[in-house]
Amino acid sequence: MFHDECGIFGVSGNVDAARLTYLGLYSLQHRGQESAGIVTWNGETAFQHRAMGLVSTVFDEEVLDKLPGSLAIGHVRYSTTGQSQLVNAQPLLVRFQGGPLAAAHNGNLVDAETLRARLEAGGSIFRTTTDTETILHLIANAYSRRGGRATADITEVLTEALASVSGAYSILFQIDGCLVAVRDPRGYRPLCFGKLESGGWAVASESCALDIVGATYEREIEPGEILVFGPKGPTSSRLKGGGTPESFCIFEYIYFSRPDSMIRGVSVDSVRMALGRNLARECPVEADIVISVPDSSNSAAMGFSDQSGIPHAIGLIRNHYIGRTFIQPKQSLRNFRVRIKYNPVKDTLAGQRVVVVDDSIVRGTTSRQLVRMLRRAGAKEVHLRVASPPIRFPCFYGIDTPTREELIASASSVSEIGEFIGVDSLGYLSNEGLLASVPPQKETYCTACFDGSYPHEEAHLLGSRTGAFEIEDAKPTGREIR
Ligand code: SF4
């Protein structure tokens, strides 16, 4: 399973900013479970609380009482750059020439190492190992070049600072007493905002977090847009890099986002249903029941059942109380983790020809364990259907992926993978089937983990340098998909 990257949430113009942000982060917990944090601003001072762990353990009444102000930004993290340590937990908060500056970042810069080396050569000191801190330095430098607080226009500062970074970033800043939301010109990661019933504005990685705080969805923040939430409401401007084709992460639809979120005007649930329907059309099989690997494959399994006419059943129960802390690097314990996380429903499975729908296969080890579990529970046949194409390349845009060697589809054919997993048959959705399932807008999608078509030249070079793939394996492209 890929791991989610991060979730961000912000509030402007509401006296309950910290509490609303806390609720918003609860809805975004699926995007990161290693650490959580909130920074608030009361017009004079910035307040911060960050800790390792889930939102429910990081915050309580006492902590929230110590976060006053009508402006807040929050973050849940799964580390993709920088170690999983408290010092790297976000939002990062620093003090510079312009006062307190805080940032909550979802995404990965592909040129972070180069930028950091350049800044360090110029005398900059870093406290964390995250790429987000690089952005803070660039902002401070751009601010300083404009003569400081009295003369600096915050939009111009951000435009100049972000012009020198490359990669994926949906970021919330708390700067100059304002909440500012920025999305990179390719728009890899989602970001949207809404108007709060109780007054003010809320910004979130996903629309499901707006729902929980009673915010009316306004729209997505456009790729390349800077939205400053000032006293008169949001004002929009653009980053440099106009005309850059979009590269929205197609995996947000497949797995990362919650099914009750809307992305590009379409519910994630409906896209997953379409993935399942197209999968059933492309990879039909005779069977008695269709089951999902809960929860991320539930909608795709329903779609498969709908299209194939094979009844849907609950064949696996997921334990929702397994935290990330359970993950151990040793393979033997990883296998044990699968048994703790899923339990088969024996009465449903016994003697049945079972179609199992999963959203993706990464290493193949979890699928192998699940198939063994289903057979032990009495399944007569197990047919695995995957609601995405084979993952052959790592991600450099904010998703934790294993090395290319660990991706089972990078070097194995579908029949070899099926043999390793131990299924009676294995079928993947095609690239065409995937693209036919997502909203048919003229924007482009990033599909690099399937086809190696990295939108950024830097990602291509990064992959080559780190040995993630051979240089001829993957080519950068900004191609139009539809
Ligand atoms: S490489 Fe895959 S996971 Fe990463 S941004 Fe592109 S589509 Fe998303």
C-alpha cells in the first residue's frame, strides 16, 4: 500500500480558529498519522502546538485553550522527506524580518536538495530536514530583497520565492497576519476552500474536511493560484509559470482521497465506482461473490459487482485501530500486521469462487497474505482484480513509495505477479480504463507511477541519481491525456 502524504487545513476570520482546525484535521487524518500540529495568530503573537501521533492524542481541551486567535493553520503528516521526528512536524513556525511565518505543506519539492545546498553555501542554517524549510528561507530572502515589512507586498514575495522551486506543493502560510493558500502550477495535490457558517473562511486538502466544520464549498484553489485571505475576504493572484500543463495526481482518485470528497467537481466515490465498472468490463471472470479489501477498495468493488452482476459481499473485516506505530521494518512482522488488520468472514467465503477487488498492488506481499487468508477461510477460488494499472515507478511528488526494485510490477509480468500472490487469476485495469474513469476534463493528470512519464525534468534526474530507475526507463513529459 502506498502511504498518504500530508493533510492541511486553515481558518481565517473566526474566533474558534484552533478548534475548527482541530476538527478539520480529524477529517484529514487518513492523509497522515505520524504527527499533527496547529499554529494560530491572535494579531500580536503566534502560538504553536505540535506532537507525534494522531490528532486525537495530540490535542485536548487544555492544548486548544492555549491556541488563541482567529487565524489558524494545521497539518497532519506522513514523512516523505525528512525523518519522522518532532522537529520535522508541521506547521513549521519561524520568526523573520516580517514577523512570525508559519507553513503547512502537502507535497514534495523535486529540487529540494539542490536548493538547500545553495542556501547552506550562502550561510543559511536549517533546523529540520524537510523541504518545507527551504521555502521559508526563500521567502525570507525575497522579503529582505524588498526592504522588509514596510514595503514588501506579500504576493510578490511569495511569487518570487516560489518561482525558484520545482515540484508539488499545496501550502498554507500564516504570514503578515494573513492566511495564504498556494498551489503549485501543475496542481499535483488537491486544495479547496469554503465559507464558514459561523463566519470566516476555511481551506482544506479535501472537501470532506470543509463539510465537518460547516463550511460551504466555494471552489478548488487553481493550480498556480495564490489566495490571500485578508479582512475583505480572499483575493486571488497567480504564480509565475502560467501555461504550465496540469499534472493532478491520479492516485488521489484511486486511493489517497476520501470517497466523500469532491475533486474537480466529481465525488471520489463515483470515480472509484467507475474504476470498478471498467475493471469488470476489461477483466471479466466467473465467480460467486465480489469482495473488497476494505476500506479504500469498497467503491471499486461495488462498481465491479454492479457491472458484472456478481453479488457484492463483505468478505474481509478491517480493524480500524491499527496505527502507524504498529509498522515494523522486519518482513516477518509486516506479515503479522496483515493478519491484525484484516480478518476474513468465514461463513461468507466458504466454498465460494471469490473476486477480490483491491485499489493497487505495491510490493505484492500484502496481497499474498490476504489471498492465503481467504483460502484458509474456505474460498474455493480467488481471483484478484486491481482497480489501477501496475505500479512500475516510484513517486517524487509527496507520496511514500518503495524503491523501484521493491515495486513488484517493475520487473515482473502480470502472470508472474499472479503466481507470487497465489491467485487463480489476476487482472489489472488498463491505463486507458483508468483515464476513462476519471473526469474527462482537458487538464492533464500525473500518471508517472504507472508509465514513468514524470512531468518534471528534475524528478527524472532524481530517479536516475538515486538509482530508482535507469535513465532510459522514464521520460519527462507534460503530455495532454485528453
Ligand atoms: S507519481 Fe503517481 S502517486 Fe506520484 S503524483 Fe504521480 S500519479 Fe500521484
